[in-house]
Amino acid sequence: MSDVRTWLVTGANRGIGLEIVKQLIASPTNVVVATCRKPESASALQELATSSSGRIHIVCLDVSDSASISTSVDLAKGVLNAHGLDYLINNAAIMPVHDNSFNLSEETILRTFKVNVVGPALTTQAYLPYLEKGKRKIIVNISSALGSLSLCPQKQQIASYSLSKSALNMLTSKQAVARPDLISFVIDPGWVRTDMGGQAALLSPKDSAAGLLEVVTSATKESSGKFFRYDGETNPW
């Protein structure tokens, strides 16, 4: 099919990632490579794949492990060889502890950066040949208002996570400058009721994912290097 659109979503086994995959397969033209660390225990994703008429391909990918990232490319190439990769959504992330800037643990901050910054960087590099073959060539890094110097509440430290999302923002800016032939930007999905966001959060995964996908699918060259909210508004850095 000439109108096929290919997607790769990391952290697709739960929360926003799972909801993104769920909404994508509502369109018969979307083919999704849905990745997660442990596909064998991703029951909700497995169930979704079973009912997707072969349009969801589950691939093992641990973004904290460079070998796993490389192996995932071999597992996904059968899906992506024909059409390339139109959309890469680097969604997988961790928020391990609510630390502050004076009780940082070396182990925690390094692990957070490895998953939230190094993971998206290496995943994008690994799939770059397929992005170059894609029609849309879009890289979406899922960030947070907590990574914004202007928006992050001063009393709300969550230091390791906030630092990592600020670094992810800078990575995306660098990607946009280095490869103007691609479209690279970051999105704040809002405060979402997930395992990470907690049940007091304002947004459902459904509403967050719907807004996010509207921004992603309508992106143009002018979107590259920007920091969006899930509703299409622009966030300050």
C-alpha cells in the first residue's frame, strides 16, 4: 500500500506508549513497531497485537542497553525495509525517585540519564537509515514541563528526572540543526494518569495521546527544533 505510514514507539507496553499504539491502529494505514523491555510480560500490548490484523509488531528493546538497541534493528528491519520509518516516538523513560539537587545519588542520576537521554539518542542513531527512507522522517522525543526552566515549579525538585528532560530537549535541538532534512521536536504530554504521573494527574492517557498524535501527524519542517505541548501550544525552554 502506497499510503502506509510506519511508526516505532518505545515504551509501548503501558501508559502513554500503549495508548499511542492503541490509537494508531485505529487507522488501517498505520503499521507500528511497538517496543518494550520485556515483550513476554506485556500482556496488554500482546492482546492489542493479536487483534491488530498483523499491523502491530512487538520488538524487544531496552533503551538502557546499547546492544539491545542494535539487536532491535535486526528484529524490526523486516517491517521497515519496504517503507522505511515515518515516525519515531522516543517515549520510554523513568522517574526513579523524587530527589533534590542536594541529595543526588550517582547511581540514580546516571541511570536516569542513560534511559531518558542516552537511550533516545542511540535509538535515533540506530534507526536513522530507516528514517532516511521514510516519507515523513519525523523524530519525536517525549519530554516534560519539568524539563523546562520556565515551567518547572521551583519547589518541585524531582532533580534527576528534570535534569534528564532538559538534556533531552537540548539533544532534540541539536538533532534539528544537524539534520534539517528530518523533522525533530519534543512534546510535553502533560500531567497524565499513568504509573509515572499518578492518579491525581489531570489528563487521561487517551486525551494526552490524542492531542500528541494530532501534533505529530500535522508536523511540518517549521516544527523542527521546537518544544510543543500535547495540545499544540509551544512550551518555553
